[in-house]
Amino acid sequence: MRMSDLQSKKIISIANGKNIGNIIDCDINENGKIEDLIIDANKNIFSLNRESDTRIFWHEITKIGEDVILVKKD
């Protein structure tokens, strides 16, 4: 799976069913494995403040579906 495939999916919290945001980046370790996904929770493409970004750690992902990624995060 490519990063562009992940970026096209909605990130949904299984705790409350809300859309968390969009994937804008990821952290990859020295072995080439994804550590976490960086989510733009602000949804404002003109925002330069990256402090509002959320990190979804790989172990928090419950399921990657065709259209959504389900995560264990509030």
C-alpha cells in the first residue's frame, strides 16, 4: 500500500464515530516501518500552525478499510 492510498481515506475514531482529520504525513523508522500517521485536525489548508496536528500511532489503528481507517483514539 502506498502513502497516497492512505491519504485518500478518512480517519474515524471507533470511540465516538467522528472524523479525526486527514493524513498529511507519517513518521517512518530506520527499518522502513510506519511509526505513526500525522493528521491535520485543523482542516484549514492555509494554517501554518502545525501544533494542532494529531499523531495516530500504528498500534492505535484497528482496521484499514477501502474508504476509512478506524482508530482507537478519542
